[in-house]
Amino acid sequence: MKTILKVAIGVVIGIFALTLFLDDDIIEDSEDTELIDDGADYSGDSDEDDIADAGDVYGNAVDDDDKEAAVSNWGDGTCRAITTKEFYKLVASKSNNEVFIGEGPVVVDFWASWCGYCKQIDPYLKALAKKYKGKVQFYKVNADENGAITAAYGIESLPTLFFCSGDDITIEEGARSQSELDKLIQKMLR
């Protein structure tokens, strides 16, 4: 009887631990997070194919007719999650990561799910993305899932924000109030 009880307790603990471990891999469908494990294969050469494979930011399939719209959906008023490959296409090139190559002003939020300050500024960034719709694009990069970028820029504290315009990338570390972030964006737009 004791052996069965020990096995049952072990199974319950194992399931609980597995649930905690897998929790980060589960697609969350809440207002607080827009990151989706899109399952796309980013090993190919075609960025348009990646967008079609990945689907939109909500996980919906993107067909051939929607590829062009997905590629040019700049300044849409959201904080869009991007991968390493997308970062190097939309923000900076691998060969010269100090020069901004995007099509317009961009704010990039490097964050992690365990970072309390990242969670604190998330609603501020979402509000500012709506405020600057059509003027500034907002991207989110999960630092834990995109270690190559964080290593390339020497990012050691989160949140870290990039304010990109012209060919300049300005890096700010740490949490800011919404009004401070707004001032940094206004400064970037000058």
C-alpha cells in the first residue's frame, strides 16, 4: 500500500513539474501577451514563405494573397513579436548591427516572461503603439528565445528598448513610465 501511495505521489509531482516546464511553450491567448509559437521553419531563404508558413501574429494561416499585406503591415498599431531572422530583416543587418535598416521609426522591446519590469511596461508599449499607429512600428523580441540578438548587442538587463530611426539605433535599459517612453519616441521622431 505504501509503495502504491509513493508511486501515486511521484506521478502527481511529475505531472505538476512537467506542466510548469511546458507552460512556457503553450500558446497563450490573452491580452497580456501576443507572442505565439508559430512553428514556422526559419531555415529557408524566402522571407515571404516564412510569413506564409508562420501565419499572422494571432496564429491564423496566411494564404498567398495575404503575403504582400503581411510583409507590408508596418505601423499597424500593435506590438508584434518577431524572431531573430525577422529582426535582421526589419531592424538591423547581421553584418552591421549598429545601423538601422527598417522602413520607418521602430521601437523594439527585448523582454522575458520572468521579467517583472517587462510586464510592467508592456501595457505602456501597447498604448503607445496605438497612439503612434502609422508613424512607429513596435516589435517585441523574447530575449530567452532569441539569444543570438541579445548576445550580438550585449544585452544583459531587461527590459532593453531600441529606438530606431534614420540609420540610428538608440538603446535604453530598464523600465520607464509611459510618459518617459512617450518622450523618447517623440525625440526619436524629430
